[in-house]
Amino acid sequence: MRDVAIVGVAESDIGVVPDKSKFQLSAEASRGALEDAGLSIRDVDGIFTNIITEGGQFSSMMMAEYMGITPRYTDSTSLGGSSFVVYVEHAAMAIAAGMCDVALICHGSTNISDRGGKGGPVSHVSDVFGPTQFEEPYGISTVGAYALAAQRHMHEYGTTSEQLAEIAVATRKWASLNPKARMRDPITIDDVMNSRVIASPLHLLDCCLVTDAGGAVVLTSLERARDLKKAPVQLLGSGEAHTHRMISQMPDLTQTAAAISGKLAFERSGLSHGDIDVAEIYDSFTITVLLTLESLGFCGKGEGGDFVSNQRTAPGGDFPMNTQGGALSYTHPGMFGIFTVIEAVRQLRGECGPRQVGDARVALCNGTGGTLSSTGTIILGRD
């Protein structure tokens, strides 16, 4: 798969976009990513998407029909927010196997517009079905599930709310350098601690945004990529895994499947943690980041709080992370994974202006889906 490269990335309008459908946002981002690559919609013969449609069905067929694509390879694997990082691995395998030549990964969501622009819950207990029927009626919401993991980590390792707040503050500093970020005003540790508690111990500013947005990524063979518009960004290693669906079935509340997917990505890339210049890690909640850093092996179990302290992940710190502002401050349309890839590619190309990480040559992206359920990890590099 080292002979496959990402050649185009783009996002759509983000924030509150009530006048566009999720298909429009996805198509807008797709057009931008193809233009970024110097390709057209006619070049696409593989599509990878997971747009939440009515009844949750036929996502890739509907998106391909909307954009006029007749693919010879299609994938709507649904793993929540990690899906789009996992799609990079799937698309690379399809290209390497000759199943398609140009793969388009795309996503669009009107997550906040669907909720009246207010970001409140969209479902009621009467709408609960499948595995969630065993948890939601008893008070385990999405944020409640992540709060359980945070409480367990605090109990086992003495992690503090102030250490979680370090992540939110550092991420906001990156967002202040990104004109596309939804939230750009500076915040402090005290601001996070004084924001209202949503599910103890998680405060409002420990939680991701709710927005509308679309994103797209285009891949092709490295051979073809060298003749295109932008310098190719090579896939060096990848991995995917999931351990559960319901939080009550999570084997260990303090370790995610990134322990599996990350190990695979590092082994397949032949690289080590010290080779990573910039990390883009799904930050649905601050605890997601802490658990992911430990599970990926950047620090030991229970050491995540110390690892992120003293604004280590902020601009100027020695571990640049979530450099576009992350899901905590940039955007979060329900599934954020694709935006980790978009930002990593831009960092490796040197396109990020004031938030650019100096001489970034290797980037790691990690997506998390469900309730800490699934992960996809990829390592990207430039020549």
C-alpha cells in the first residue's frame, strides 16, 4: 500500500449551514478535493462514504447517484467517526489490488441544522432501538458513556479534570490560528473547569462541537499521483480495530482499540513514535484524546494526564496535536475522522499558514467511533 497516495483534500462550508443538505455538503467537499488533486468527477471509479441517510441505508449508492458516479468499487462500512480513517486503508487496498484507480472518500452532515440549530439531542427514548435500548433508557447517553471512562481513569490513575482541560485549552489555541474554526476565542483551564458539568466529570468545554460540515479525500496510485497537481502524501502504515459496541461491553474503560490499530500502523510503516511530527487525534471529548494517546503508546497507561500537561500539545509545544482546532473547536458534524486526514495532508504539504508545524514530514491520524468502540489509525508521509 506504500504505492498509494492521497492527492486531494477539501472541506465544505462548516458551522450552521441550514440551506444545504448533507449530500450538497459532501458534493461540495468532493468537488474541492478533486480540484485540489487536478482531477474531475469522471476520473472517480471508487467511492467510500457513510452518510447517515433515512433508515441508515444505501449510503454509497445514494451519494454516487447524486454526483453522477458509476463506481466499480464501493464501500459504506459503518464504524462511526473512525470510518473515514478506516476508508483510507480500504481505498488503498482497492487501488493496490487494481479494483479501482481513483478513490473518493466523502462525508456530509447537517448535524446541527437537523436539531434546529441548537445542538440538542435529536432522539427520544421511544426512538431507541438495537443495542442502545439496553443503555439509553437508563441514562447512558453518548456523553455519559465517555464520562464513565473518564471517571474510571481518574479512579485508577489519579487523572484530574485540570489535566483534561489542558487538552481543550491547547486545541483552542490551534483553532485561534485557523480562520475556518468554529470557536476561536481563547479559553483557560479555569474556563473549562467553570463551564457547566454535562456528565461528571466532563464539563461543557470537554465536549466536542455540534456542526454541519462536509469533507473529502482523494487517493490514487503513487505512480499517477506524481503527475498530478499537488505533491503526493503517501500512506506508510494503517490499522483498524473494534472491541465492542455498547460501553457496558467495553473490555477495559481505560484502553481503546487504538492499542490494536496503532500497533498495526506502526508495524506496517516501520516507524516509531519518535518519527511522528504531527498528530491528528479524534477529540470527541478530552478523555478520548487522553485514552488514545496512551493506547497508541505515546505514553504509558495512566500517564496521559502528565503527557498533555503544561500545554505540551499547543502551538509551540513539543507534541503538536489537532492543529486545525479539532472537534473541540474547529468542527464536529457527528463523525470527525475525515477531518483528521484533511489536516494531516495539509500539514505535510506545508499549507497551514500560521498554524503550520515546521518541517512536518510524518503525520499520524487516529479516528474513534461509537462509544470508544472502533478505531482507525494511519501514518502518512511526504518525500
